[in-house]
Amino acid sequence: MVKTTAGIYGMACDMCETHVNDAIRKALDVKKVASSHRKNQTVILSEAPVSEEALKKALEGTGYEVTSFVSEPYEKRGLFSFILH
């Protein structure tokens, strides 16, 4: 899994978060997407890496702008995962 955190400019409310999430879900193959207008960011979990250009294209015409982009490996950890390591 890959975790992508993107800064998003232009979100002002909960409906903006929903609009961004819907645009990303429609354009990209993601497992989970969550946006926060308070943090001005969107976090995407996906099986394959998401490119910055693909994200920008997904938001093209929505009025929102990608301001930062960080992608990193993601490993889901359960409540007792510390025991196994």
C-alpha cells in the first residue's frame, strides 16, 4: 500500500472535502481518501503509487489546487502489531 499526502488549496468547508474526495475517487484507483479543509490536505491510500500529475488532473476544473505532494509506503498496523515486531 502507498500513502499519499497532498496539500490542497481552496477547501473551505465539509462540502469542499466531499467534492475533492469524489473527484479523486472517480479519476483514480484508490482504497481510501480523506480530506480536511482545516488542514488543507488530502490523504490517499492506494495499492499502486498515485502520481502528482494524475492527482492534479483529477482536480482539474474543480477549483482546488495541489500545493504539496508526498508519497510513502504504508503498512496498516493492527492494535497488537507491536507484539509481532
